Amino acid sequence: MPPSPSVMSGPALADGVRRTEPVRLTDAEWFAQLGEVAASIGSDSFHRKLLHLAGLCIRHDSSWIIRYSRVAPPDVLYTSSVPDEIVAFYDEKGQYLDPFSARWKRNGQPGVVTLSEIAAEGPEAILYTKIFTPTANIADEIGMFFSTVGHCCFGLFLEREKGSFSKADIARAKLIFPALEGYHRSHLGQLFNQLRTGGPGVSEVVTRPTLIRDRHAVEVFSNASWREAVAADGSILPLIAALDGAEGLTTLQGRDYLLKSEPFDRDFPLAPGGRIFTLEAKRDLGTAAPADSVEYRAAAQILQALTPRERDILTLTMKGQATGQIAQGLAISKGTIKNCKLRIYRKAEVTSERDLVKKFSPFFPSA
């Protein structure tokens, strides 16, 4: 844990060091850090470097990066000089009172906002200043909002323990914001280029139909070819529900497409902890079947109706594992496996494992 913010003053740096005075926008150090930000475009460290750059010229005691959404809870991605228990308190209670989150949900506008400015905007702000900020030892905050995609944004926050940010501090934040936003937009553009060309953490996406969801299953991005495919093939959406959250299940076959899914790690900026789904036309793979030979949509809806545990058991069954192997792999009893299989049979309207495998084999590509 970093040293207690109460014994420090000056801008907080990423390595926990404090300076006595902010740098001026004409100082060589400012431009050196500006170059660091430019060099980090497209990397996992970009927003941390952007936050550090903003903090160089505005005195503060701690800082946060939070991803906001209009339809999902806030997601704390990074903090500096913030005790772990304060982050845990925010995740448990503070996020529901966060007035910056409430403002983003109301208007979704990028820009610079201070806690003093929105302290009386609604009940969230009043409760936030009475419950969260005293516990977190926060007197004032400057937030910079940078839009992403899917009604989401990154909020970069500088915080003070005592007193409010001055008019000069706010003016400085607003002065540098257009430049920071320009770097941010370049960063997003680079991420989407990586999606198209196969960059770090994303493989072989190219121009395939692609959907990105965040960890709350909220759509963050989809391209035109994805939307066209979903409109034409009614089995795709139920298959997504089957893939989302099923352990060990990464590929399913729909009527016209092979659907693949990969999880993102927590550091992927567009959708931390989310998933990417891609489609590959079966005709391009030489595996297309006559459209009427399989009831894809009906079977896909059965997959959607299965519980996560039932999907796991079905997946392992389709891989040829016996009841004993499945029980050992999932660390549950053979009796539990047999009961789950009976429930799967009822939902799938079959009476044996042989019929189950026959019914779902069109969905599970052979290894």
C-alpha cells in the first residue's frame, strides 16, 4: 500500500512520489511526458500515462480511473495513493452514490467536471458527500470524461484532501482537455485498428462480423457485417447466450456461421473483463449444410435455456467424456452429473445420450 496521502502534498505520480509544486505547461518535463503519452497510444498503459500527465500540472493527493456506462455499474480500473479499503468501500457502496456516474448517465457529455460543481445536482451527490467522501478523505475532485463506445467513458480523477480546486486549476484542466481528448481518440482508433488487423489480445478478427460485450454483457461494439449476419440468421443470438459464461465452450455452429468467443482480460481498455464474439461463414469453411436439414433456431433456444452447469456438462459430453470423467473434471458426484443429464434430456426432448449427441452435433465442431 502506498504511504498515507495525509502526510504528502503536491501532484501524485504513478510511482507514488510527490512533488512540492506542479510543473508549468511550458516546462520541459510536461513535454517529455506528453511524448510518453503519444508513445503509449494503443497500449494498456495509455490511460495511466494520460492521468499522470494531467496530474503533473494540477496539485492533488490521489487519483482514480473509472470506466462509466449508462447501463452498467462503474468499474474502477486504476488508483494511485488510494488505500485498498477505500476502493473496496467504493465498490460496495460508493458506486451507487457516485454523482459523476449519475451525471454521465444523464447527459453522456465529455469534458471537465468538479465535485464542487455537481455537489447539489441530485440526491446521489448529497449522499456521496455525506457518506463516501468523508470516509475516503476527499474534499474535492476534478473529473475528466473521455467518451469511448457503447455509451461508455473513461473518467480520470484528481482528488484533494483539503480545500477545493481553484479557478486556476479548473481553467488549466479545461485548457489541456482538448489535447488529452485528441490523444484519447487516437488511442481508440489504434484499438479498433488492432481489432481489424489482429493486435495484442485480439486474434484474427480482420473484417469478420464482430461483437464486443463488456463484463455486464452490454454491447460495446459491433460492426455492420455482424448486424447483417444477426438479422439474417436467427440462431446467432441464442448461441451467444449459450457461449457467454459457459466454461470451456468457445465455439458453436449456427445455421450459416461458426460462432467463436474469447474473453478479454481485465486490462483490455474497450471492455475490461468482457468478451469478443466473431462469426465465420460456414460456406467459407466447406461445412455448410442444407438450411432445412437442422432445426438450428429451435436447438439454439434449448442451449439458451440450459443452466451454466448444464451447458458445461453438455459441452464435455459432446467432447466424448464419460460421466466419471465429467464428475472428476467438475469436482462433483456422478449422481449429480446423471441428474443434470436427465434435466438436459427433458429440455432437449430426447431420451438418451446418443440422441442428445445426435441432436447437438451440428453445433459442436469436431475437435
